[in-house]
Amino acid sequence: MSSEEKAEVIVERESLEDLEEILGHSRKLGIGLMLIGGYAVAAYTRGYRYTKDIDLVAGKQSLGKLRGLLNGLGYSIRNTEFGIAGAKRLGRDDFIDLHISVGKVHDISTDSEFPVDQSLFKKAKRLEVKGFYSKSTVIKAPVVDLETLLVLKFIPKGRDKDAVDLISLITDKSKEVDFELMAKTATGANLGIHLLDRTRDYAARVKKGELDKIWYGMTRARLSYVQKRELSRFLGRLADQLRSK
């Protein structure tokens, strides 16, 4: 293991410990939090990439009571238009980013928004979240449902990690996806046309071999013929459902 990987192990462990502390404290305060982002993907899949950042969504409750805990854990916190954000520095070069979106998830790359309401929390799954390096580092967390997570991962443009996360979810969970529900979730958030465009873009990138390069760059593994075929089939089925809405 390289020195960089050893440093990542330490950051990953602290990030997961912080996440567990934040979720436990929020339950005591009656603040509903739900996991999205890279850790949510890790909960549903075998975990193909390293992640350390904490991405959560909350209802419209005040998050003021969490500030003391976050500050105590070493995070510098600031208000944003969409909730709160913070960072925790570990050593000279390592840090953990924290984002808690309130009422909606905003994607900067496309200026798109996905609304968050109580129905989303009712559909959340309590799943195990494992580290990429240390599979024995496991916590339990409320995680956004699979169809919504896929929608959220389809929204952004230009971020390789989101492409890798999508491939991970499709590779490991395509047989469990309710395509009609996923399309309904997207259209209900006024994102149907956007997601249809994204499926076309991803389909073109599969054919050009672009996703192969992105996947290899982050996982050091090659996409198999079976994986690429599954990606194409998934994208085609989703596009058909979106067109029918």
C-alpha cells in the first residue's frame, strides 16, 4: 500500500466515524437525515471507488442544533443557499467535505434541483455503509432509495465520479430497479427531459468507449463486454420509460 493510500485509509475511517456520530446525534435531536452521494452508492454496491465526503439531505427542520456537534468534530461550517456546508482538515493536505441539503438537492453543474420531502424519508433504506479500503469499518445509515439515488447520479454533467457511481449501481443493481418508478421520480421533479438527454449522452459515451476510460482511470479495471451490454440495455429501458411519461 502506497503512502497516499495509507493516508486515504485514515481519512476514510475518520469520515465514517464522523458520519456515524452525526447520524446518532441527529436521531437524538429528532432531525431527519438521509445519506446520498458516494457513501450511498457504497451502501448499494460492492464499492468500486474511494470516497471520504459526507453528503446528506434533511427535511425542512432547522439544522442549528447540529452546529455544535459539527464544530466539535472539527468542521468549519457555513450556511449556503441550499443548506449547510463544511470542511474538516486532516493534516496538511487531507480534508473531508460535508454537505447537508435542506428541502432540495441542487446540482451546480446543471443548475438542476431535486425536491426533498417527507415521502422520500419514508422510502429510505437502513443499510450498511462500508469503507473502500477497510471493509470491516461498517456503519448503519438511512440511505435514499435506489431509484432516487440513480436519478440524482444521472443529473450532473462533467464529473467522472458520478459516471463511475452510475456504472457501479447499474452493474450491481440493474435487476432490482423499478424503471417505471424511476421515470416517475424524474418527471415528478420536472427532470424528465433532462434525464432523457442524459441517457442519450451516456449511451453515446458507451459506444465511443469514453466510459471505459473513466472506469479504468478510477478503478484500474476494464469494463467487460457483459457490463457494457448491461449499461446499454439499462439506458435504453430508462429512455423508453421517460419517453412514455
